[in-house]
Amino acid sequence: MPLKAIQEQPHACEFIRRALLSDRLHHAYLFTGPGGVGKTLSAKALAQALLCTQPTETADACDQCNACVRVASLQHADLHVIERNQKKDGGRERNIKIAQVRELQRSLTFKAFEGDRRVVLLLDAECMTPPTANALLKTLEEPGKGTYFILVSDAPHRLLPTIISRCQRVRFSPLSPDFIADRLVSTTDLSSEDATCLSRLAEGSLGRAMDLIEDEVLDARSELLERLGGAGTEAPNLSDTMSFASDLARPDRRDFLPTVFHLLRSWHRDILALQGGMEPSELVNSEYKEQLSKRASTLSQSEVFDRLERLNQAETAIFERMGNVRLVLEALFVRITDQLAQSGGHR
Ligand SMILES: [Zn+2]
């Protein structure tokens, strides 16, 4: 896809197009910004523009020539893609391996295969350990004529400062909910109502919106609110809460957990937003504005903050400290529904 066709990020893409056109390209770029906002798409478009054999007048890729086609399918011999290796279960390794960087360096000692340019695309650049990043540093400093690096990262604060300082940084911003909703309506069979709803839950990321569709997030939200008592007036009883926690702890529902946390967080942020005076129609979960308003009036702000903090702790316990999922969720849900019971029953 040529740069001019990328609608997500007009500012970032314009910046890159100008550099291409003026032939003042930096030898290393670092594309940063949230996940799912078009960084990798733009990085591939830049690689295509650099390797295209029939570039347009604006130095953009023609998107037709043989080189363009092979870049698009990541098959071009002068395009080196470094990313975390795939594991057997389909996930990715935690880190980019130092051997991958060494192998890259070895291939960069030869001449480019086809033209006089080659491109290194390094995805999830923050997943380099310090030794790996240090190994790359030398090549980043002296990449050789015609070699361009494009590093892509959602978490640039985890990169070594020495890596950042060698690159020209291009910032990618979160997408507007309207943009995401329009894209969802044109590319999926969602109704515009559901698309609007998802676009708010996606927090500026089209990638996340797609993940949320895959997770059937709107159904998940109904289930969650019903079983935790958020949608109704009655607080659920303890045994229901416990059985919900053990349901979610089943291995086959494990992938669903990030969505659970995402939803619970958005729910509580909405309560805070209402307490801060936001219009109910602007809430992420605006379809539940009555229930949210009720919570906003019965919970104190510090109780909501406390619940958000507990959510963070539970998430850390599960995903970073590999805690027992069922026990962590039980403790979290009891805490949340206890408070619901108190606010529903005694105020
Ligand atoms: Zn081309």
C-alpha cells in the first residue's frame, strides 16, 4: 500500500512523504505510538517506496511493480524483517533474539541483491534485551550506504536511550472514535450503533477494535455486567460470583481475560467521568448510562479509584506474576460486588 493511501495517520505519513520527496531520508526511523494505529502499515509503505522500481513523481511506491508486490508480501530479498519468532502455540517469543540481530548483520555485509537500497524493518523493537539492543547499535550507527532502518514500537520507554537517539522519531497518534467507527462499518457487517460502541471501547486503536470484535466484546460486556451485578439493581450473590470467577479461569477462556479487565476498567472510568460531570452520551458505555449514573451517585470517588487500583493489581498478579487466576479473580470480584452490595443495599 502506498503512503498516500494510508488514511489513518495523515500527519505522520505526510512527514515521511516529504522526507522521501526531498531525498533527505534519515537512515533510521523509529515509529512510535499505541498499538493498532497504523505504524507497521506505514513502515511497510515506506519500505515499499524505498524499494519500488517505478516510484511515482512524489517518490511514493507505485504499488504495481514486481518489487512492490514482493515487499507487500514481505518476500523481497532486500527487505529484512526482524520480529519476535513465532512459538508453536501461535504466540510470539517474549524477546527478539541476539542471534537474529547477528544474522542480520551478517547479511548486511553483502551487497544489496537487486538495487542499491535495502530496508530493515524491526517490529516490536522494545522486545530487544539490552545485549541485543547493544549488538544492533553498531549497525544503527554505521548502517552502510543505502541501508534504511525502520524500528516500530508501542512502548518506546522500554528502548535503550542510545537506540532512540540514533533514530529519527515519528509519532503516531491514537485514532479518533469516528474514524474507527467508519472503518468498522465499511469493513465489517457491524451495525453503525455497534460500531460506535466498539470504537469507544477501542481507545483509539483500530487493531484493538478488531480484537474486540473477535472477542465478541459486546456480548461479553452483557455477560460481565449481568454476572457482576453492574447492569442490574441487585448485587449478585456470592456463589454466583465465585462460579463466574472459576468459569473465567478455565484454560479455554484464558484469552478472554484481557477483555474482562479492559471492560471493567472502562466501566469504572465511566463512573469517574460521570462524577466529574461528563455528559452521559459521551461515555464509553453510554448504552448503560442509567446503571452508570446510579453507580456514580452511590459510590464515592475514592471507592471507584480503589476499585481501579484493585483491577490493576489483579491484572499484574495474573499476567506478570503468573498468579492463580481463579483465586485472583475471586478476590477481585468479591471486592467489587461487596461494594456493589453495600451501595445497592444500604444507601
Ligand atoms: Zn513499485
